[in-house]
Amino acid sequence: MTTDTFSDMIINNMIFSYSNLSSFTNCRFMWKLTYLDCNERLANGFSQFGNLVHTALELFFKGELEVWDLVNYYTENFDRQITESFPTYPVGMRDSYYQDGLTFFENFKFDKSKYEILGIEDNLHPIYRGQKFIAKPDIVLKNKSNKNNILLDYKTSKLGANKKYNEKKIEGYRKQLELYAYFLWTEKDIEIDKIFLWFIRNNEFVELDVDRLKIMDTLDWATKTIEDIKVEENWEPNNSKENEYFCKQICSMRNFCEYKN
């Protein structure tokens, strides 16, 4: 079996996710190293911090941790779970993330009594236009007062002072949550009315309306991206100036990438 035929077999049998598709959009060479060459991904402090926060919130919503348990859980597990380094620039990033997380949990407020929990970290396995996908929404809630179904997603990146930067970040997340909203409808017959992004390090909610036309645009983007993956031959790296920080400091394939410098 030739390498090309083997790669085609992998792609044709692949189960796609938003992370998979956005990786291809960001850097095609990174995608090849990850999904075709199957190199072991490098963890980093960002991903481990995100996992810690997600786990704490999952345990809270499942009733396994109470509000007053969250600070202790966070402080006891921070050094235990976050074993990888953060980028060297800006200086002090590990301490900054620790303090943001601590502030969030010290001031944590969420009245669960106002909501019915419809799902927590449920795996979805939808098929769209013959293509298999996987999705794992953080939490789905029903507001008891107005009966709205809410898709709530935790984000550990931080909103900044630059409005255009924030808007670009939020639009990227919108795609992810629009896919999840569509898959919740087709898999679980749950029609999402509102999308909430919970920016943990700002302790700020961003509310997004569910726009069915935008969902169709996002589904078209997913389909087109998969088509592009199937015909890709060159696997060019993203060497743009805008991608330099990600490439050198964050990319999970940075130890295998011949282009990173």
C-alpha cells in the first residue's frame, strides 16, 4: 500500500471534530503531522489549565462539588495537574493563569436551581452528509422561567481590551458552538435557543443568538474544509507573521515541525 493510499484511507475513515477542522484551517502541515503522521501531541500549560477548570465545573454541575469546595479543589490540583510549561513570553504567565483561576473560583456564583440540566459533557456522534463527526458540548441547560435551551461553553482564553480582537475570537468560537447546536438538534432533539460563552478568566458571559442561517454557513464551512482535506497534496505550513507565536510556543507539533524556525 502506497503512502498516498494509506493517507487516503485514514482521511476517508476519519471522524471529524471542530478541533480537527480548525487545525487544518490554521496550519495544514500541523494537521498532517497530527492526523496522518500520528505524532504524539505535546501538552502545554494552556490545555492543562483548561482541563482543570473544565473538570471542576463538571463536578460542580454534577453535584459532586459544592460552591464552597471549588477553591480547595482548584488550589490542591493546580500544581498536580499543570505539569507542562506555559510560553516563555510574556513573563509570569503561569502565575497569571493561577491567579485568574483563583479569583474566578473565589467569586464563583451560579444558581443551579434556575436551570434544568439536559446534558454534561455528553459525546455526540452525528453524521452529516455522509460524514461522521464527534462533538462534546460542555453543558446544556434549560432555563426554568422562560424554557430556553442554553448551550454553555467554558473558555479559558481571555478577552482583552481590543474590541476587534475579541470579536474575531468570539466568531471563531461561534462556529464551534453552532456545530454543537446543530448536532444536539439532530442527535438529541434539543433545539438550542441561546449560546453562552463563559470566559472564565474574565468571569464574563457573552451571549450569542442562534441564527439558523449562520448555522447553515458553518455546516457549509465544515463540509468544504473536509473536501479540501481530501484533495490536499502539498500540506503547506502557515508561516505567516500572525501565526508565529502559536507556531513556536503553542503548537502541539512544534517538536516535529521542520518549519517552526
